[in-house]
Amino acid sequence: MILVMGGIFFVSHQPGSEIQLPQFPGSDKLAHAVAYAVLAGSVLFGLPPSAGRFRRDLVFLFVLCSLYGMTDEIHQYFVPQRSADPLDWLADSLGAGVFLLAWALCQPSRSARAASRAK
């Protein structure tokens, strides 16, 4: 989790002229979404599981990743040839949110977990 956050900070601190992205529309937003999906996964798997607070934990993780994205955009405002872009923050938040939602949907329901424990 700390390594991913550090990697995002490092890339964000590079002047805009030094960052090479594939040249297709939206490539920068896709890069943001993927980076923050990776961040959400690293935070999710880096924290100990909690009993009975599944939804609250996912909301907390989403807010944490989104706030980190916001601070990253503020940080970029002070980096040469970079800017703070609210759409980048939206892409960050969407990347984290999509990952967490997909992970949540892949988890067994409470009734399925209870049925497997009853066997």
C-alpha cells in the first residue's frame, strides 16, 4: 500500500514533459483509473479483515483512495508543466470505486457464507 502510494506520488512529481503516455483519447484518464484501482486493491488486501463491517470498510477505503487522489491533484498544481485537474480526480475515484465494487460483487453473500458454515 505504501509502495503504491509512493509510486503515485513519484510519478505525479515528474514534470509534464517527462511523462510519456500512449497517444489515444483518454489515455491519461485510463492511467489514473488503473493506478487508483491498484491503490484500492493494495489498501484492501493490506488491511486486516473486519467482522461484520464489510460495507462500511469498503466505503472507508473508497473515501481514503479518493482523498489521496484529491491531495495528489493539489500536489500536481505545484509541479512544473502539471496542473490540478478535477477530471483526473474523478478518474482516480472511479478507478478505486470500480475495483472495490467488482471485488464486493465477487464476494459470497451473507446467506451463502452462513449456509457454508452450517454444513
